[in-house]
Amino acid sequence: SSSSSSGRTTIHNHKGKERDNNEIIKLIDFEYSGMNTRASDIANTFCECCDMNNLKPDYETEYPTVEEQNIFLESYIRESDERLANEL
């Protein structure tokens, strides 16, 4: 579900996602989920690709490439708004 506050659309997102060795995204720490902007959800998803467990992420090698980001964004938009995705 989504709501609008101050002209911004907020969505329910999952701030506790991690990948396992099979690249399957699993929801963990459900208490971290909540309403936030889409941009925050997307930014958090990209940052979670980096190894945050040791607090020394290697953004140069772990952060999604531009191509990977575009694939993700296209899928994200298509899931959210098929009409908009077809216009891109």
C-alpha cells in the first residue's frame, strides 16, 4: 500500500534485506520495515549489496553496476506501474 505526505509517495519497504550465497533475497528483521519513499527503498537495496557486516563495505567492487541498477529499476518500475514501464 502507499500513501502521500507532503507531496511524496511513501511505500512499505524492507530495510532488512540480505542476500545469501544463492542470490535469493530474504526478508530479515521485520521490525525494520515501514513506510518510506521509493527512493529510500531503492537506495537501501543497492547499499545492502555491499558487505555491511564488517562495517567496511567495498563500494567499488560490491555496489551494483550501472547495468545491474538499470535492470533492477526496470523491474521495480514494471512491478509498480506497467504503463509507465512501457513508456520508458
